Amino acid sequence: MPVQGCNGGKVLKVKSAFAAACFLVLACCLFLSCNLGFYWFVFGEDVEDRAKEIIVIDSPDSVSETTGEKYSVLVVTDLHFGSERTDRDDEAFYEWFKKQLASDDESLKPRFMICLGDILDGGHKEEAEEYNNFADKLADLAEEAGIHGFTSYSIVGNHDLYNHGWSVWKKKVYPDTSFYVFNTKSDSQSQGMSWYFLDTGNGTLGKPQLDSLSETMENDTRPKIVSMHYPLYCGGIVQLCIQNSMERNLLMSLFARNNVKLVLEGHAHRTKHYDCGNFEEHLISSYLYSRAFTLLTVDEKSGSVVSHPDLEY
């Protein structure tokens, strides 16, 4: 009997070790995926160090030059410059952009661009330089079409922070901060619009950012559009959302109370729209993986936004 018990113990230990190894492999695959990010274990870059207080930046000159209260904004996400994928076709996107700039409808000409994160695939300097070349090309094309000061506004995603990517981002990617706001006013008759850009690169906002955001929004009566990388809801897929459920609830309540019209998000590599009552949540498909992007048409007089999702190049 003691011998049988000893053998059984050895078998149990082997099974336990095998189960532990399987769990470790599964965990590594999960955290190395786009969904969560291995940097939490290795790099220690924390949102509470990056995003303590919201920064107010200058609004794009290209909006003040519009001929009415309506104008359009280009939205892209998950560009992943530096990815090993070989099917990137920026030239095709430039061709679409040129045709859009030639539209007979002035309100459909993009006036600036928003990038919702994961612009860099691995947080490297060379990837940031590729992105800057991309943004500069769009600005040049807009200038040729008579739109001056076309600017690309960016937020951090989890991939942007890989390999100590924040040290690259804050030096190379405009506007060199991860938590900011600007206001637009297309003409004297419009009420204007506030554009908020949040740092969710670690899958959370953290208390300093949430406190600063709350104070700023509660003192801002304009209609608002919010941009962030991690989704609020994403159809209840927990691993793709902001990880803290209490934080998600606080954000949804804050947005509902303070005239937020639209929340733009990336990360999930899919297009989904959710009606959250007082505002809408729009997930945008990946520029690289889906060859897709979105055009927003904003009416500042009425404070409304129309989304043209899943455009392709």
C-alpha cells in the first residue's frame, strides 16, 4: 500500500507540472497577443506616470478655414507600422485621400486625422519615423488641395508602449503627450466641439487621469467627441475592454452627464457600434489588418456627428 501511494504521488506531481506548464504557455500567448500586452510584466511603464493632468493644445487651423459649420475628420486605428505583414498599401490610401479632397461637397473634405493607437507595432524609433512620413504625406496632399495645416492627432495603444515605447512616443509622435484636449469652432454661429484624447495604453486610465478628465469635462458645456484605444464595452468581451469594471462604469456615467456625443475606439480590429443612451460607442476596424478606416462628418451648429464606417482603400 505505501508503494502504491508513492507511485500515485509521482503521477500526481507529473500531472500538476504538466498542467502548470500548459497554463504558463496559455498565459504567455494571451499576454503576448494584442489583447493585453506583455509589457505589464517587463517594462513597468505606467499610465499614472504618463497622464497626470490633461493638456490643452491648439486646435487645427484647417477647421477655422471651413466655409460652414460642417466638416469631416478622418479616423484610423491600429496601423502597426513595423509589422511583418507585407500587404500594407499606403499608396492606395493616398489615392483615396486625394479623391476625397477633390469632392464637390466641401463638408466631406477631411480637415484633420485622428489615430486611435497601435500606430507602432513594437514601440521602436524607426516605426515612429514611418508613421511621421505617412502623416506628412497626408498633410502635403491636403496642402496641394488648398487645405492648410492638416494635422494628425494620436493616442497611445498597448503596442506603442512595447520596448519602452513611451520614450520614443513622447519625442517623435505629435502632440508628444498622451492625454489632451482641443476645441474647434468652425464659424461664429456654431457652438463648437471639444475633442478629448485619453491614455488607455495600459488598459486603464488610472486615478489622476480620471480625476483630471472629470473636472475638465464638468466645466465644459460643448458637445464632445472622445478618442481612446481600449473600448468601454466592446459587446462585453472583457479581455478587449478597459480592465477595471468600476472605471468603465464611472466613465460611462461621466460621458452621459457631460454632453459626450461619440466615443471612438480601436484595439479590437473590428467595426461595432453600440448605443449607450446619451452617446454612441464606435469601434473602428484596423487600417492594416482590415484595410479600413472611418470618416466623421461633424455639424457644429447642431452638435451632431455622422459616421461613415468601414471605408476601404
